[in-house]
Amino acid sequence: MEKPLITQTSHTRPRIHAFDALRVFAILTVLLIHAIMTGREIGQPASLAKFDDWIHYAVPLFVFVSGALLWSRPWKGGHYGAFVKKRIQRVGPSYLFWSIVYLVLLYAGFTGSHAIYASQYNWQGLSTGGVNWLTNIIRIPGYLFSGHTWYHLYFIPMIFTFYLLTPLFVRALRAFKWSAELTVLAALCLKILVWPHVSDGLEALGNPFLLSYTSHLFQHLPNMALGGWFGMRFGGLLTSYSLHWTFNEGKNVMTAIEPDEIGLKHVKDGEPTRTIAAPALAGFSVKAWSMGLSSFWNIGIFAIPACLLEPLWIKIQKPLRAASHLSFGVYYIHALYVLVAQKLTLAFLDPDYWAQFWISWQGIAITWVFLVVASYGTCWLLSKSERLRWIIGI
């Protein structure tokens, strides 16, 4: 079994503050994405739309950090079992709480949830289209399973599944000399080559919850595996050769392409859709692979510089760790403040100005600052209460 470049055990490994910095950076970017979100339905200027597309590295970066912290560890002894138990105790109640909160909003008819069957879940629509109370109650377990009660909760079932897959992937990453690299490549092959065909079978089952849940796993598995590889190869990545390849050669091939261009599925208006059918295995082009590699590039341009700045993070480690610690709660709660921002602009701005507000750089900046201050402020207050801190998963 190959030894990692930094010798460590699951319970004695030194803290890498760069991962805290990356987690904070990722959550701030998530808030920026959702500050821009409303404007997508109105019609964004080309420059803003291009920027919006690029910053979707946020969730892959979140997953990458989880992989670096979790899948790169040897997990000897009973430490993994203790970890999973602790995460269930923290994530389970908070996820159930926020799922109920957003289900209530979904029933109340709030727009922008992006939830499956959302149009049929409001009070006025319960008796339309053949949908009844029993049907909606039956669907609730599906929402909890897939995380699609609201547009962002899918992350929780997905990341917890990766927690449960840890024993398998820790062994895969460490099986022999080059197994870490081959594991990342295998995860990328699953995403690009296997998923389009698996999705056809899942679509035939007619269960959009299962299709959505599985699509997120396939989509982000390479990012999780990449994080595990990064954690194991941490020292080697900081050589001058690696930096030269990442910032020069890598940029030439890792160009961003929308997942739908190779047939990845998504759910829209309650129905699974695919804009372009998946090509045959023999027909996959370099562009298809560069789509999968593009997220690696976007992660790399942040992860490596962040690690090089480790001495800086050490100097500010106390506030940095606090902000990182609250990021899970910020992810939960910020969607409520997105709704508040939408309602405030509708209440105090005329419709024409409102439309321009959501597609202007000034409006995006104001909304983003509001989301950051409100979300972090609320989480900080909740973290001070022993009785309420479970709400934000800590």
C-alpha cells in the first residue's frame, strides 16, 4: 500500500487551514450565485451570464474540500465509525428541520424553489391536475431522499452518501502505487461515459427523485475523488513542475462545457429532460472529456494558491475557522434571505426598476452583501445558544 506524502493518521493529522479558506470562499460564492439567480429568469447581459456560468465552481469546490478532508485519511481503528455517528447526530436533525421549513414554503406557493412537482405543491394547486393530499404526502419521502424540497438542499443527501462511501474509496485510493490517480480517472469515466446510459434506465423507472439524487452523485463523484487524491498528494502538488502544468498546460484543455451538451439529465417542471441525446461511446470527443476536466481546472486555480498561502491562513486562523465552522449553517439558511431580498425589492421598487435591479452589477453586489451579513449573522447568533445550535448543524 502506498504511503501518503504527508504521514498522518485520521486523528493526529495537522489541520490544513487552506481548506477552511476554501470552504469559506465556496460558501461566499454560493451566495453570489443565488444573488444572481433571480436575474436568470429575466434575461441577463452577456457579461453577467458568462460570469454566472463561471462561478458555478462553488459546489464542486465544496465537494473537493470534503474529499480532501475525508477520503485522503487512512481511517485506522474505529475513528470512521465515530465520525459517521457524529455527522448523523449533527446533520440529521438540522436537515430534517430545514426540509420541513422549505416544505412549508413549498406548500404555501412560494416561487423559486426549483423543487420537483413544485407547481402542484401549493395550497391553491392541491386539487388541480389530479393531485390530491395523499399524492403530496406520498411524495414527501422522495423530497427528503433527494433533497429537492428547495433548490440547494440536494447537497445534504449527496454529501452524506459520500460520507458512507468513504471505506470503499479510501481503499481504492490507496490500493497500489497509482491507484489514487486511476480512481479519479474512473470517477470521471463514470460521469462522462456511464451516467448517460444509467440515466436512461432510471428515467424509464419514472421516479424523478431517484433520477435527481443519482445524477448529483455521478456529477460530483469526480470532485470528491479529486479531493481525496489532492489530500494524499499534497506535498507533490506544490512542486514547480506541478504548478507549471496546472497554470499553463492544463488551462489549454480544460474548457467549460455545459453538462447538457453530453446528455446529462436534469429535472425541469417536474419532468426529467435532456437537451441533447448522449452520443455513442465511440463518438465521445475531446470536448466531452474537457467538460469533465473543466471542474478540475476551476478547483485547481483556487486550491493550489490557497495551500501556498497557508502561512497567511495560520495568522488569521481563529476568525477563519469560525467562518468555516458556520458555513454549513449558512448553506441551510441563506435561501430564506434570498426570498426576503426578492420580496423587499418587489415591495419597494417599481416593476421596471426591479427587473433592472436583478440584472445589474450594483443590484447583485447589494443583494450578495445582504445575504452574507444576514446569513452569517443569524448563524453566529444561533451558534451561541446550546439549545438552538443544532439548527445549523453544529
